[in-house]
Amino acid sequence: MGVSGSGKSTLGALLAARLGCAFIEGDSFHAPASIAMMSAGQPLTDVERWPWLDRIGAALAAEVGAHGVAVAACSALKRSYRDRIVDSVPAETRFVFLDDDPDELRRRLAQRLGHYMPPSLLASQFATLERPAPDEAALTLRTQVPPEFLVREVLGWLAHPISTARQQRRQS
């Protein structure tokens, strides 16, 4: 999870490959109208995001139900968005928050070709962002290192059980 340009898709694909599971690209679940809005420089509202999050949650639930594990890349900028995904998946759900300097992210977005998300929307994403709270099952990583280092960090974190009030409620 994280704002546009943080490396969610890169890390997610690498992590899924290492775990031998499906990778779910959240960008592919946006409605055409939402893509048109973003392409035109209009930030999405919760009204546009809820169905998108539901589609991602359903895809994760299906993969986890069939194969036990899946990795998804999704901005999940607000806690309520992350909660919605957690509520959709009938298994332990964790988030990796990819954090970076806004100037670096603008640079990355300016160099990215063929994507509907313009760099001008980065500020709206930061305005929407609610960083994970200590009671969420989330790992925060800075992205100034190669993705392979991030994969190792995530795999090490995944190897340890989590204990959050939210996860304990789901298991009871």
C-alpha cells in the first residue's frame, strides 16, 4: 500500500513470485470512469473507491480461499479502506506501507510512461493518506533501497506471527 509511484506493483510482483502465489494488481480493478477521472487530473472520492476496494477484496478472498495466500498492490490510503479489505478476506491480512519522499515520488511519476495517474494527483493522495496505526498489521518501509532488499524485509516480517486487536477479533 502507498501513494502512486511508491513501488507497490514492483514489490508486490516480486513478493508474489517469491511466495509462489498470485499477484493482484489493484490498478486493473478500477472502473473505466474512475480511470478517466484520474487521467483528467481529478482525484477519486470514497464513492469511486468503495466498489474498487470491494473488487480487490473479492479477488483476494477468492485467491486466499483457493490457494491460501495472495499478494495485492493497492493504495489503501485510509484506515477505512484497509479495514474494508481486511473484512473481505477470510484470513490474516497484512499491509506493507511503502513510504518515500514526495519529491522522489514526483520524479518517479514524471518518468513513468503509459500510466493513467498523472503526477499532479500525488498531492491529493498525500492529503488522503492515513499512515498505518500501531494497532494495524502493517510494516512501514522506506523505498530508497532496491526492491530485492524490501522483499527480504517483508519475508522476514511475514515469518513472525502478528497480534493486533483487529486480527484477534477476526480469529474468534
